[in-house]
Amino acid sequence: MNDSHRMPAPRALVATLAALVGIAIPALAHAQDTALDPADTGDTAWLLAATLLGLLLVLPGLALFQAGRARAQSVVSVLTQGAAIVALVSLLWIVVGYTLAFGAVSNGWLGSGNAWMLIDLGNVRQDTLVPESAYALFEMAFALLAPVLVAGAWIDRARFGWVIGFAGLWSLIVYAPVAHWVWGGGWLATRLGTIDYAGGLVVHVSAGVSALVVALLMGRRERFATALATAGSSPVLTLTGAALVWCGSLALAGGSAFAAGDDAAMALVNTHVTAAAAALAWLLIDRIAGARPGPTGFARGVVAGLAIAAPVAAYISPGAAIVLGVLAAVLAKGAARLVQQTLQIDDSLGVFAGHGVTGAAGTVLAAVLISPSLGGTGYGQGMDLAHQLVGQVVGVLAVAAWSAIATAIAALMVSMALPMRVTRDDELAGLDMASHGENAIQND
């Protein structure tokens, strides 16, 4: 080879080093981005797993729990309504629900519109080590659960079109603001120190009060007296559904820690023992009253226990959780008797008693049970028993009042375009629009 065409040694060395640096720069940049990303892969994996388990178990479980307690003629309607509510609210949550609940805080009352369609999410959610996309997905599970709970108030008599319209509107004007007040940096959490670990206030109180309002607006079923005397079409479905809700609620309680650590483990323990204590206490109360213990009572006890444990699951001792479970059975059973038998309000599945009353009780008692003297985790900075109690009580009253007012407005607004109730003949036959569609398919 002719030496005149060979690159001088120093120039060749410089060119080689430049090429190596050029190759290395993208890798270094990637490594730097990774180092700057504070998301923890373990916590993220736990949150995603908890989300999937929660959605997989709680929503089908709740559908079976409700269907088992309805008349046989209404089972198709109950399942169809629940599925349609989940589909619609899922879309609304992505489009606008998440940003209303968890968008950048503007005035403490409602999130701003920075994250509509999830277009402006951060690498991590504030005060966590998980990506905001995973956070939004996990919070969607609670947003879906709440309106499906409300649906238990109108079984046997609501028209399908009204159900879908109401549930969509309710998720935006009731659930999203309440979630922002407590979980999204809103006024209850920042000004009063109100706490709600996993939805006792945000989900159960809002759904329970809303269910009571809808039951009052819709009126009693034609077969109200008969319905009170029966346990539903399938106690087996009821118990199976409650078991799925039980397991799924453990996942949601553990995921609410947003980290795979001690808080998640204690939330699982406390939620589990509260549900177990409530279920056994319900059976014992039945036995003392002279009734035969059965699967429906056990299932209702489980659900009541899960509701009362939700606001405090990671903050209390297991001993306090057992006491809460017993209290949940007493409160839910007593409230159901008062609402349905004494006041003759047709809250079909006792949503107000089983969720609203117990969720409110757990929220208020959190002020006492988180005290270190009772084995709790203690009060936050600047808080004590008196201040915490004020925050919890005001939180319950504010959420209950807003839920009642906004629910009435939403129900009446939708009823102006879509009738609220099916006709008397269709109700007696167990038919609504969803059931009519199913029958038409079968006939074809």
C-alpha cells in the first residue's frame, strides 16, 4: 500500500477516539435519564399487580354479589348495567375524570385540566415512587367501584338508559371532586388534615349517601315487602361474589400504600381481619336473634367489614381492626333495619347501611384509632386527637352533603331526557332495556 494514502498516526488516533465517544454518548445519555428517573421498579410492579388483581376480582365479585341478591328475572339486567357502567366510566376517567380528581391543584376544590386524556403526566406521581401512568390506572379502580356500588340501590326498577347516563355524570360531578378534596391535594386534606387510606370516605360514604338519595327519588319497588323477606335468587352467587370482593379489596388496600413495604403488609392484615370479624359477628347476631346463619348474612358482613376498614387499614393495630369488624356488623345490620323496615326506604341492597354508614364510622374513628396509645401509627405534623377528629367529622359531613345534593341534581337532569324507572309491567316481569335486548337476541 502506498504510504501517501495512509492517515498519519496522531490523526487516526483522534478519529478513533471521536468515533468511540460518538457511540458512547447515546448510552451515557440513556444512563443519565434512568438515573434521573426516581420511579422504583419494585413499587411500580407491586402497584400494577395490585391494580390488575383489584380490577380482576372486585368488579366481577361485586357484580355476582349484587346479582345473587336480586330476583332471578333481574340477574341479566344487574350484570349488564354493571358492565356498561365500568366501560363508560373507564373512558370518562381517561378523558377527563383523572384530571378533575388529580390534576394540578388550582383552588383546592377541583383539579385543573392539565392531564385530560392523560397527555401531561409526570415521570412519577408526587409523593410516590411510581410513574403517574401507573398511579392513574390504580386510581381508576376506585373510580369504577364507586358508581357500581351506587347501582345496588335501584335493582329491579331502573331503566338502562338512565342508569348509564346517571353513572357517567355522577362519576364526574360527585366522585371526581370528592377524590380531589381528599386524595388529590384538595381542601379537606391540606386544610383540615382529613385522612382516608383506601376509600372509606371517597368511595363508600359518597356511594352510600348517593344510593340513599336515588332510592328516595325512585320510590319503592312494587314487590318491596316480598323483597325484604327474601335473600335473593342465589345465595351461592352472593357468597362467591363477596369472596372475590374480599380478595380484591386486599389488593386495593395493599396497593394504596404505593410502595411494597410495611404499610402495604399491615393494610392487608388489617383489612383481612376486619372483614373476617365482621362476617362472624353478623352470623352471631343472626343466631342471637333466632335466625339461621346463612351465606347471605356472612357475605354482607364481609362487605361491611371491608368498608369500615378502608379509611384506616394501614394506620391501626390488628386488635383495633377486629373491634372495627364487630362494630361494622352491628352498625350495618342496625342501619339496614332502620332504613328498609322502619323508614320503608327501598335501598335495594342496603348500600347506604353496608357502605355509607360503615365507611363514615371508620372515617370518624380513624381520629381515635391512629393514636399511638392504641397501637396506631400516630398523628401527622401539627395534628392531635382534637384536630384530627374535626378533620374527620367535617370530611364526612362535607362529602355526604355534596354527594346528596349533586346526586339529586344528576338524577333529575338525566331523567329529563331518559325516564328513570321502567314501567310497572316490566318491573313485575323483571325487564328493563338491557333485559329486552337479551330476550330479543335469544328469540332471534
